[in-house]
Amino acid sequence: MDARLIFWPAVAMAALTFIVQVRMFLVRTAEIRRERISLRDIATATQLNARLKDVQPADNFRNLFELPVLFYLGLVIVFLVRQVNTLTLVLAWVFVASRIVHSVIHCTSNRVRHRFYAYAVGVWTMWIFWAVIAFDLAK
């Protein structure tokens, strides 16, 4: 198996992050224009959060730098110690799929229960992914 395949899930996560970033920019600029908010009135994160109402894309963008950090690190470790196999690839893609579903829900309907389920799948996938890494490293 080509070990470089493990990096395609990272490319997909980066693409998701960029898409959410563009969505955040479009939503923010539209609200700033619509509400005629002065940029100096939102110069800090506290001011920004107090003034803007539609913060779901921004919240989701921040989420993409939390749990996914463990994902990216895990991919590098799996590659370096030659643990790229069907199991690690499947777990990586399941994690990416869960984050895509989470982001779509978070940036649209924001149904918290559905969003939580997508988040939970991602969390459990990362727990399993890291357990596989630890088990293989302990051999």
C-alpha cells in the first residue's frame, strides 16, 4: 500500500477548513454591511462576538483547529512509523466524514443534537485511531 495515501484525508480536512473560512468571511462581511457595523467597533474578538449575530461559521472554523490537531499529528506519526494500512486509512476517512457532516450542520441548520452525533463519531474515531497508533508503537 502506498503510505502517501494517508495524506489525502489531510488534504480533505484542509479543503473543508478553507471552505468554512470562505463561508465565515461571506457571512461576516454580509452582516457587517447589512447592519452597517464600523470595523473599529469590532476590532477585538470580544467586540466582534458582541456585535455579530451569525457566528456559526466562525465557531465551526475554530472547531476545525481543536480535535483535528490530533488527527493531523496522528497522520504524520502513522506515516513515519509505517503504520499506514487499511484500518488507519478507514479511520482517517471516517474522521474526515464526521467533520464534514459536523461542519455542514454547524454552518446551516445548527441542530445541536445532530451536530453532537457527528462530533461524537469524530471523537470516538480519534480515540480508536490513537489506540491503534499506541498499540502498534508498543509492539
